[in-house]
Amino acid sequence: MRNYLAVAAIFCLTLLFTGCTKSTEVITDPEVPEIPDPELLITAIQFKSLTGQTFAFEKVTVKIGKDTIIVSLPYNADLERLVSTINHNGISISPEPSTITDYHEPVSFTIRAESGKSREYVVVVSAVYPSAMLYFGGSDNMLHAWNAADGAPVWTYAGTQSFAYSTPAVSKGILYAGGIDGYLYAFDAMKGTVLFKTFLSGTGIESPPCINRNTVYVGTNDDFLNALDATTGEIRWQYPTWGNVSTRPVIYQDRVIFGSSDGFLYALDTATGSLQWKFATMAMINGSHPYLDNDVVYVGSRDGFLYAVNVSDGSLKWKTDFGGISLEDCGPVKAGNNILIAGWYNTWDSSQAGALYAVDAGTGLLQWTALPNTGFSSDIALDGNNVFVNGDDLKIHALSIADGHEIWSHQVFGNGGSPIAANGVVYAGSGGERLFYAFDSKMGKIRWQRRVENSIMIGKALFIDKNGAPSAP
């Protein structure tokens, strides 16, 4: 019966406007029991691209389980724009496959036989990268794509100005990155081919892009938030503020939320860019990227306050005073029941340096403080039970999320760069040494290090796993 199932469940991938050859590997699960009802079998699945993209598919893998069909497509397949045709031995299938276009999440289909029997199949489709990847920019005007396992270069793009400020983002096999030359770039994530570049600002882009559906949202140093078509780079709308927009936008339902150096936190309609609400802090919001958790958005400001704002209407939930220590350079993150954020300096008294703080997410009450009087120009990274941050003491620190006690540290000349962490590894650039490190997250042992020549600043990297999922902020 297993051999019959392997033959019967033929997988066929069809793309509009392409005639490339595909090889298909069909794997049956050895743990799957005998299938007694061949009248309920799926015999073929066909996908068609809605976008007209052509994909050079080298191999498509299908694994057939008892109730699940798992399909792996290459990294640049647009899972949100696939329509399918499912051939089966039953008399009906529901829902109608041709109406399902979004395979970003598992999709269930029910086959009904003439006998009245039925069977549900869950189709899980993923776009798979050849390896986990790191993407980062430097002040050497280079954008780098490396294999995350060993730091081996995959491709490099040479620009005209720095890529060290805008952390890249990936969606549907496309890497988006902003440059100080004012362009938003789109690259094939594995080849480095430029798909488009759109000029947005004469003063550069420091904001990390945010992609939602087929729109890219990114801020510019000339005070705008911009929305662009993610496929063509065409500008859809622009919203003016009164200060640099350097933060990463976040999406909540039909709203895009971001901070500006004019001191406001904004919420705009994602489709039109119309203002829904804005919340005033008392100083600039610079590198403190808003953090969204359920219906609350958290953001730090140069005024020394951490704010929790209700995302529905922009009203204040709570704010916590850190005694004038600027929180403008670190995006808050949630770990357990706490919000973590690192402080820079008191902008009125530079002898007062900030610490790493944990406050209760619901009340804003301080839970613990670590590394006092260190000063931080770095975002925070999380992995397992640990938090990682670059200090102005020229070290990367690993601390316990539970109480902030230090676990290990290592010299890193971060020069404003930030670590990221994923799957037991912490990645950090050390621009002062022209090195990029990969550390074991538990013990701090160096797994690998690689030279980054001519780059005194190494930007915060983007990590994606083989399924294209990024590491946590």
C-alpha cells in the first residue's frame, strides 16, 4: 500500500509564464499505517503563481503522511500568491482549492467519497533556503550575505555609501536594505541580484524596513515614512513628520506604527498612510524601535521614559522614569513577563551612564537592574534564558533573563553595533577590530570569526533560518 500511495500522490508544480524543468522527490513516511480508502486519496496537486514570477526550481520535495502533505519549495516561492488544483478520487473537495491563495499557513482540505466517507488533509507548504543566512552592512559601503553556519560569504554588493545603519529584512526570497545613499534596495536573497532600487531620501536611510504582504514600510532621514510596492519598488504613499524616522515600523492589523525624532509615536493606515493617532513623548525617538505585544506597543525616548501605549487609540497605559537616562538607542523587547531595555546616557549629564533594565510588562514597575553605569548604544538580543547586549565598555554581555546576573562577556568593539541571537549562537560585529564573531550563547566560546576589511562600523545583522524565519528582535 505504501508503494501505491507513493505513486498515487503525484506532485506536479506548474507556474505561469515559465517552462523550466522541475525534478520532484516524493517521500512516504515509514510510520504511516496502511490507507484503507483509496477512494479518498489525493492523486495530484498543481500550483500556479498569481504573480507571473518564474522560479528556477531545482527540486521540489513532497512528504506524504497519514493526514498531512508537506511540500518544500525553493526560497523565492511566493506562498501568499499560489492557487492550487487538487485531483482526488472522491466526489468533492472543500474548500475549493482554486480560491485558496495563501499557503503561508497550513491549509486543510476535506475529500468526500460517494460512500459518504470523508478524509481531511492538511497541506503545509514552505519556501526553503539552502542554508541559514546572515545579512549585514558595513561602513565600507558593502552589503554582505554569509552562511550562518560558518561565515562563508555567499555574495557581496558594493554600494556608494554605508549600509551600516539599516538592518536588512527578508520576505519571499527578497532582501530589502536601506543605504545612506538614500536608496531602498531589493535583492534576490541568495544571488545578490538587484531587483530594484528606489530613491527616497537625499539624507539617507537608517530605518530597518518592515514588509507586510506586498508593501515595504521604511523611514528616511528627511522625516518621512514611506510605503512601497514590495515587487516593483513603486512608491505608494509618503507621510511627513518633523524629525528623522530611524525606527523599524511594526504592523498591527491595518496600522503601521513607528517613532520619529520629533518625539511622536505614530499610527497610520497601512493602505493610505492616513494618520490614525499619534502619541507625544517629551524628546526624540531615534533608535528605539517600537515593540508590539498583543494590544500594547512599547517604546523608549530620549526623555528618559519607557512608554507603554494602547495600540487601539494611542492612549498611555503606563510610563516608567529612568531618571533622565536616554532610552533612544535601544528597542525594548519582551522576555517572560518583563520588558527589557538598555539605557544610553543622561543627555544633561554625560557622567551618568545607563544600565540594562527589566520592568513588568503590565505595570512598568522596575524588576531588576544590571550593568549599572555602563552605557549602551545597542539593541538587545534574546536566546533561550539569556539576554545579550553590547556595552560602551567594549564588551558583549550575556545575562540571565530571570534576574540580570552576568553569565559571560567578551571584548567586542561594537562601535554602536548590536548583537543578534538564534539557535544557540550569538552573532556580533566588532567594527573596531574589523571582525564578525559567532559565539556559543551559553558559554561565550567563539564558534567562528571572520574579517570584515575596511569597515569600522558593522551594522546589526539579520539572521534567517532555512525557512526564512528571522531571529527574535
